Amino acid sequence: MGITADAAQALNALLPLLHNNNHEPWLERVAACKAEHGLRFDRTDEVCSPYGIIRQVAEILDGKGIVTTDVGQHQMRVAQAYPMMQPRQWLTSGGLGTMGFGLPAAIGAALAKPEETVVCFSGDGSLLMNIQEMATAVENQANVKIILCNNEGLGLVQQQQDLFFGGNLFGSTFTEKTDFVRIAQGFGMPAYSLNSEHDPRAVLQKALKNPGPCLLEVRMSADEKVFPMVPPGAANSQMIEGVNA
């Protein structure tokens, strides 16, 4: 039904027609399902692992701060593993596939909430889309921490090509390796490759606590897949839980 009206008048007229619904039984059912079938994350004690870096950041920030993501495997993992504890904490483009969203969104959040630590989880493919915005972050001294999950390719594209297209990788592997640490430093931003650090957690903790922008790279294998996922063209009921599912 199409309604042509002043929005305020229309909403005031519609509100009395709404009825309160009791969602408690459904919420209890969801909680029970989570308890019985909840996701299990491996190697969370390892800073330089796909889920470990997410959990370690959350632990250091006590689950607080504002979190943005780009698009890909890191986006799915953050949605799964970061314990969101407050409203308006999570900024992501959802299923729109907007690579390059994370860094500009993080800068905007940092300028709007300068008292907050803003963490941008990104992949190397996504970060390349708007890497010039590092200059904006530095110019404004935005309190943005870029967590770069670098698998030297388009990880989620590779995963789909590997699982559903016979392992024929095309256009998803970067043959030339980008030195993101040096690029960030060239913009005037502190940057660290955590895999090369003697105590990566200490470096991570110090970087998250210090004000201003920073890049923290975690190199990981493109073979590290993320599950569950829905095959192309399939329904959610046909999701797969692993490579042998």
C-alpha cells in the first residue's frame, strides 16, 4: 500500500495500530540454540591468527570501542567473533560487497566520537580501494587503528573459487606483494607487522592504547577459510559448515 502523507502525521496515525508482541519465548529459543550449537573459534590465544587477532583486540579494549570492517573473510569473522557490547558499535556494509568502506567509515566514526577507539578490520584487497584515506586519518589525527588481515589476495573470492569452481583461481591472487607497513609509514602513520614482532600482543596493546592512527598488519594464509557459508545460488538452509560438509 502506498501512502502519500506528511511523514510525521502518517507515523503518528499508524503508531496506535501497533501491538506489543512478547518475544521472550523466541529469544529464549535463540539463546538455547546458541548454547548448543555456538561457533567454536580456534587459536584465539594466537595474536597472529584469523580469530586470534579479533579476540585479542576485543580483550584489550574490553569489548568496547567502535568497530568497522571492509568486505571479505575478515568481515565474516569479526561478525562472528567480536563481542559487540553496546549499541551503534558495529559499522559494516553488510552483504553489499562494498570493498573500501571500512577506513572512511572508521575515520568518520573517530571524528564524530573522538573519545572512542575506532578499530577498522580490513583485508589487503579492501584496503587498497581507499588506501589514500590514510592521509586523511593522519591529517586529522583520527584515533583509528587499522587491523590489516593480509593474505595476499582476495580471500573470500579465492575461497569460493576453491570450493565451488574446481580450485581454478582467477584474478584473486596478488602476484606482486604490497608492503603496507612502509606505505602507512610513508603517510606518517605508525605501522607494525605483528608477525615480525617478538611480543605481538604487547605491540598490539600499546598501539591500541596510544592516541592517533596506526596500522597493524597480521599476515595469514589464504588457505584459512571461514565457515559457515552459503554456496552461490543456494538457500541459507543449504549452508556448509566446513570443507568436508
